[in-house]
Amino acid sequence: MRLLKNSTKLQFVVTLLALQLAVGCTSSRRLIYFQSPPLATDTLKTATRFVPVIQPGDIISVRVSSLSPEATTFFNPMATSLPADRLLTPSTISSLPELSGYLVDPAGSIELPLIGKISISGLTTAQAADRIRGQLKEYLKEPTVNVRNQNFRVSVMGEVAHPSLFTIPNERITLLEALSLAGDITIYGRRDNVLLIREENGQQSFIRLDLTSRDLFHSPYYYLHPNDVLYIEPGKARVANADRTYQLLPIALSALSFLAIIFSRF
């Protein structure tokens, strides 16, 4: 009789544990990106590509070459610049060398040797290179100029595998590429309520995006801007899972103690 009662209690504990695990289970449909009716093929027009422009506070790398190598070195800073394939993360930021280049002042200008101040705010890097090249023709023979923005960065936070701050060397990144850099959204993250934080004209904008819909591809927020922040909100399953940890711990300890007592009597 006692063994039967113990068996009934054991079944009760197992059932209770199973019910606790079942609470907060995530629907598989909520994990699927870009949902649409089943079709063999499908096409969708994407958003217009975003082309960033130089703004005050940017760090601009200027690399000059010409048919006069000795004179060219005068225009190139000696400090080490950020490699094109290097991703800037909190774990490596302290080990990076100081970025070489020119800080765009509040008036939107940089100051180059001999040339002096030149306004480049509001220009793309290609347009800035053309403007600088025109000024250098007075000093160099057949100059070529390469300009890059060294602080195009985006942040990805919340329920992703590797939340971090990323530097984008090619000055172009989509929302999906940023999530890929961060290791994708975890199973606990909400794909239907992604928060994009963007600063424009001195104001912070908070935009909610639904990654389960294909409308994302023609959204004006498909391409990220410098200093954008993506925040992935935890879903109910994550909250329930955190709560279950505290709820199941005493139950699990009681169950283990109960099993230990049973086996000690055989």
C-alpha cells in the first residue's frame, strides 16, 4: 500500500513538472520570418538603397595617391586605421589602435595639409573625394582620393545570440544583415515587434517593425543608418522561462529528495 502511494505521488510530481514545462511554449508560427501564402515563386520590390552622407562628428579617412609619391605622403596620416574587415565590438574596442583620419567639425569641415579647411558635410564619401581631388590638383600630379567614413556603427541589443556594437566598413547594411552579425534572434525574441531607435535632426525616433511580414523589404527602415539601435524584445516564453526557474527549483529539489527516500528503502 505504501509503495502504491509513493508511486502515485511520483506520478503527480512528474505530471506537475510536465505541465510547468508546457507553460509558455512558443508557437512555431511566431518564429517564422517573412510569412506569406504558399507560392512556388514570389517577387517583392525592395526599399531604395540608403546612401549615407557625411555629418559633423564623423571621423573621415582620406587616402591620397598620385604620380608624385614623395609629395603624396605629406597628405596621408601615419597612424594606423581600422581594417576594412574588422568588426568593432565591446570586447575588442580597447585593443584597437587610435583611428587615423579627420574629425568633421561642427561646421561640417575638415582641415587638410596645405589645402586648409574644406567643407564636406552633407556629401557622400564619393562626392567628398571628388571635392578633395579638385583641391589637390594644385599640389599633386594626377591625384586620386579615397574617402571612407570610419564610424558607421549600429548596435544590436536584446534577445539575440551576440548583442554588440558593430562597425560597418562598406557603409551599407540592412536590418537583416545586422541581425545576422549578432547571431540572429533567439527562440525567445519577438520577431513581430522589433524596435528600431534612430536619431535624426536631434530627435530620437522609435519605430516598431514586424519581421514576420514581407512588408519589411520595402520599408524605409530596411536599410540602417549610422548609429541606429536595434532592440529585440523578449517574448512571453522568455518571461515564463525565467519565472519557471524559480518555480521549478523547489519542486525539483522536493522531487529529488522524495526519490532519494524511496530508493533508500529498497
